[in-house]
Amino acid sequence: MTENFPFRSSSHVVGDVGQTEVALVFKRWGWTADLIASDYGEDLDCNIFINQQRTAFHFRCQVKSTTKDKKYLRFLKSGEISVSIETDLARFWLASCYYPVFLIVYVEDTREIYWENATQYLSKNLDRISKKTTTIRVHQKNKLTQNQVELEKNIQEFYTQILRLSSPCLVCNIIPVMMPSYKIPRKLFRSINIESIGQKYGLNVKTRGLRSDHLPAWITALRSMDLNLLHCWQVSIDDIDLKKFSDSVIRFLEYLGKESSLFIFDTEWLSFICSPIRLLDKGKDHPHHLGLNQDLTGWSSFCYINQEIQSDFLYAFDLPEGSLKPFPYNGFSWRFNHFVEPERDLAIELLGMIPITPSFIAQKSLFKDYIRSQFLPWICFSHEVDLLRKVLASYALVFAEIPSLCKAETIVGAICSEMFDPTAGWVPEPEDWPELENDSINEKLNQIAATDELPGRHEDLGVTDFVLKFFGNQNKNIKNLIVSENEYIPGLPINHLKRFISIQRLRVLKEFNIDEITQRLSSLKPCIELNLEMQESVEVNSHLFKNLDDTLICVLSVSWMPDLCESSLASIERFSDTICKSFEAAVENSYCGEFKGIEDILKLGAIELEQHQRPSMPRYLFTP
């Protein structure tokens, strides 16, 4: 019977272990290393990250293990390992790849890993690809764990050669921003000897102007005294070492933050917007190769707070180690943007604030026009409502009454489609452009007018304002947006005075006395307030939910705005133990028999018991 069970040879196991060991080395360096499922000559697909930022330096690896691939390997007296590969594959690596390929050998007995730049080796030994089988020699002095810098250099040189740069250099532009006003400080450009400061860190620095229409649209959220140009510093280095350049730029920004002659108040700070780092020919401001991207990184921003330069994104959105992002939930799901921290069994939501962007203004205007086309304010006498609804029903329309606007004899509401609910914020998604742009309700009413007379009349009486408030903030004077980590715009500084942290714990309980639970939880508020500058921002509450499997869930929640001089992660760590103890005390002796953690509960849908209304719309999304 045993022959029917699947069998896995030891060579297959070691082969997989080899790939995993190599991938772990790269991941310890902060890089990505993904296993390639299809076997067409490479096993790992990798990207270099510099200072936690992804770069365009991409490479692949073929991994050979001494047991699984022993027929392809020979250990030579010279200290080298001879590796045989197919000649067609070698030719592909040499002539057709737009990325470098590394040949890596995993030695099972010693668990040592050796590497060779296969692309470079083949280009220097072209005679080897004329034979039926190609061999590449991997020297045992090339230990992968000790050669991170050398590996980076090999990859950088490959891209320099493929771009045919005669005098390669790295370049980026830096825009200083006074926060939280988002003003570009002209005084800073006049008061600092920028060239000498740059030389201090091995950088070439000059002041220049950038045209706004050549930059991302969100750049217009900044406030500049110059209408046509944005002043910035162009920073470059006559080298291709991206890590060296990135580190030098960060030290340069830190020096600027310390030496700035600007008078900065306690509630102000400097942020620096950094354009993508480009690999260019010296003396040229723009890429010359139209077919290949010469941007090595994306846009980024750094804030100078607590006497040091820090990533804007990480300062606002960094999470405790081991935090998990749950999979998307079903249609009746929890409304929170949770990350789950398994060790303490907490759900965490982080929010930041940015200025309104042109795309959001356009999106908001289009959405508002669409909403207005989906209903028509209407008023009729109370005895006419049944007839009105009967006539509308034959045209797939309804009359939605708005009780708060009605009077004794008159009923006020909106005529709309069956899928549109003006009292709860429901709206059907448009299927095509005519549906989005045309006044569909008025068109249907014109059809009705030709055959029937509708009781009542078109009159607003506050209906439009009532309906629009359910579809996000329609205030024309809105200046800021609340964003989560998924909605953050890389490069746009965050207003760290307006960050928001929410921590929840979800529990299945055997008994519910929501007043008693809330009272127990209330002791948490003064404890946190005592340690915060913005004490009024602390909120503590509890809610009851019903899961789709009919179990009752209690959600304990605490939220606050962290101090400016404290990152979101540091603030979480400062209060998490106190929060956990308060959560435990709030539901003491109330657990049901079967314990479920937050991750298990979030996988199920839920309906809020206290407020039977649809959760508020996403802060950025066009349709619900």
C-alpha cells in the first residue's frame, strides 16, 4: 500500500532548501527574493531595497544544490566549482536579458553559499557558449553572506552598461517644505551655502527651478511664492553606488535640518521631498534612453523631527513587528482598515493627513454631479404618497421619504431609482459613460410626464443637502484628506500633527452588559490623556456586533492623536501594555467557551447592532 503514497526524494528537499537559504540571505539584507514557479532557467526573482525603499535594480538567480544537482557540479583543485548549464540558456542570459543573472551554489554539507555573476562571466568567456554544454566556474572565495556590497556593485555596473552611460552619475532633486503649512521656504535657499555643505558629504549640489507642469499633479498642493517654478536643490554624485548616495543624501538633509536659519516653532518642522533617483550621464539633466527607465527609485519624503531625519511614511504608518494585513473581507464586512498584531491580539488602524490634491477635487466634483443626477427632490401631500409610489413603480422608480423634513400635511423626499437610497448613502455604480454623465432621473420623469401626471411637485426644501451629507464631505472649503497607508501618496509630506491611531480588540463573549463594559473601559482614558499633549483627542468606546454566524461580538476601542515628537509606532508601544490590561479588565469573566482571536473574527462578516446604517464611505474611493 505504501507505494500509493507520494514520495519526495532527498535531492528535491535539498534543492528547495538551497533556494530557501539563498532567499533568506537576501531578505536579511532587506531585499525581496521570490521563488519562480516555472522552471525556465532561474529560481529566484529579486529586487534591491535601499533604506527600505524599492529600487529598479532587479536581478535573478539560478541556484544549484550539491545533492539535487550533483551531476552538474564538479569541485576543482583550484578551489572553484565547475557548473554545467545548457548553452541555449547561457546565450539567453548573455544576449536577451534586461537584468543580470547570478549562478549560486548551495553546499549541503557545510551549508555554505557561493556565487558568480553569470552574465559577466559569460561575456568574458564567449568561447564557452560555442560548445554543446557551457560551464561556469564559481570560486569558493565568493561567499554570498559576506559579499553584499560586491553583489550590489555587479548589479549597478550591469545597468550602467545596458544604458550605455559613458560617465554615470546618480541624481535627484530635493524640495524643502515648511510643515504643517506646506510652504516652500524661499529664505532657506538664500541663507545657506549649499555647495559647501554638499561637499561635506561628497555631493554635488546646486540650486535650480523645476516647472510644476513637469511634476506630479499632487505637487500643486505645495504653496510656493514662485508661480512658474518650484525652487529645489539638485543633488548628484559621480558614482553608481546607490546605497552610498542614499546615505549621503540623508546625512545632507539631517545637516540642513540642524543648521537651518529659519525660526521654527514647536508645532512646525521641515520636510524634504525627494524626486526619484536617476542614473544619468554626468552633465545631463534628463534620461537619454527612451526605451528604458532610468529612475531607480520612486518619490519619497523625509521629516526632520526629534533632531533626526525620518521617513514620512514610516513615521506615520510603521507597525509593530509581525503585524498582519488580513485578506479583503466579504460584502458584510468589518468597516475598519485593520492590521492585526498577533502577539498581543490587537487590531490597529493608522491614519494620516495630507492636503487636498487636484485628482481628489476632480473626483469629488464628478461624484457629486453623479449623485445629483440620481434623485429629484419632491414634495406632495400625505394622501398622495401611495398614488405617487404606484405611478413611479411602473418605471422602476421609488419615492424615498425623508422624515426629518416632513410636516403634518406634506411629505418631503426624493424620487430615485430602486438601487439608490438617499437616506443611507447607497448608490449604484455607473455601468457606462452615458449613465454617469446624463441626468437619468429627469429623463425618466420626462417619459412619465408624457403619459401620467405625478402628484406633488419638484421642490428642494433641504433635500439635496440632506442627501449629499451621506456621500462624504461635500464642503467646498475642504482642504485636507485623511488617508490610510494604502492611500498615502509617495513623496507628499504628511501632517504629523494630525495623525490618528485606533486600537481595537474583538471578543466573542457569553454575556453582554455594554454599559458595564464601557464603564470599566473608561478608566483607560485619563491614563492615556495624562501622557499626551492633545488630551482632547482620546476616545474610548465599546460596540456590539453580530457576526454572520449569529455569534455576538464585543469590540473594545481606544483612539488618539500621537504627539508630534513621537512616531505612531512609538506611541503604540508606549500605551499598548496599558491598553491590553484595560481590555482584559473590561471583559473579565465574560468570555464564551470557544476562544477566537481577532484574526479569526475578522474573517467573518458582521452587522453592527447599535446603529443599523451603512458605514461611512471610504475617504478616497469614488463609489461605495
